[in-house]
Amino acid sequence: TFALLASSGGPDDPVGACRNAALDLESPESPGLRDVVTDPALAQTWQERWDAFRSEVDAGQGISITFEESEVTSRATQWLGDEGIPLKSVTICFYDGEAEARATAEVPGVRDVPFIGGVFDTEVRVRGRIDLSGEHPRIDITSMDAGKLPGFATGLVEDDIERLLNGQFEELTLSHAYDVTFRETQAEITVRR
């Protein structure tokens, strides 16, 4: 899967930026892109906020929490690294109704070969939703762009990525059921009562 992705090119959006959904080309207040920062301190902040929220929910006090794109991007980057998943340069964007994740797919074993390792990397863009209503998180990919891959191949790769991530999510157990609402720049997680 990663070899197929790596030989296919990729989307043109820069790493660390999200497209504004409501783009007004005439207005300097509405730039085409917004910055998304990846920072270990933001990953730590995300974890601290999530742990505090879970404690409030356990005590019957918490209702919802909202995360910004940079917080989630930072935490996802840290999690992917910890799990050894060969996706780098992660950017997570939130739009009304769904999220978008972009990352560079690396071919395991080839990345460190001098002169050619980076040639086999490509950026992949995936849009979809996350379901936090069960015992384990689950993602549902609604669309995927992996460069010049034909539609039938994109479908196969999409299934592989969805299966890989959902397999990793099986190790994460949720103590409560949650609803996730995506809005431009934010994701709100609300506990189900």
C-alpha cells in the first residue's frame, strides 16, 4: 500500500496549512490558507485537557470539549510516531461536517536509502468522520486523494488505510460514548448521557 502511494504524487496543499472553506479572494481578512502548527507542547496541552475532561465526565460534570486544528494535529503526530505508523508531516483540518487529514506516506525500509529514499514519499489527503460512540474509536473515510492513483486503486488503498487505523484504534478503549461535531477550525466532543 505504501509503495503504491509513494509512487503516485500527491495533493498540492502545503504541509501545515488548511484551506478556508469560505474564501473571498478580494478580502485580505480571508486568506486562502490558514496555518496549522505542530508542536509537542500543544500535544501535551491536548492530553492534559482531554484527561481533565474525562475526569469531569466521570464525576458527572463534563459535557463537551472543543479542540483546535493545531492541538489535534500535534497530538496525532505524536500518536502516529509512538505507534510506528509510517505517516509523517501530518496536518488535520476541520470543516463543517467532516475532518481532513493529510500526511506523507513513507515506504518502510526504503526511506533511509541514500539518494532515493525520499523519492518514494507522497502526500495523501483523506476526508471523513470519526465515531466515538462505541468501545473503540472508528474512522469512516468518505474521500481520498493520493496523487495520480486511478479510482479503483484509490479505493483499495482507502480500505487499507481505514483498516490499518481502525486496527490501531482497537488498542484505545473509550470509557464513555461521545458525539463529534466538526466546524470550520474546530472539533467539539460531547459526552452522550
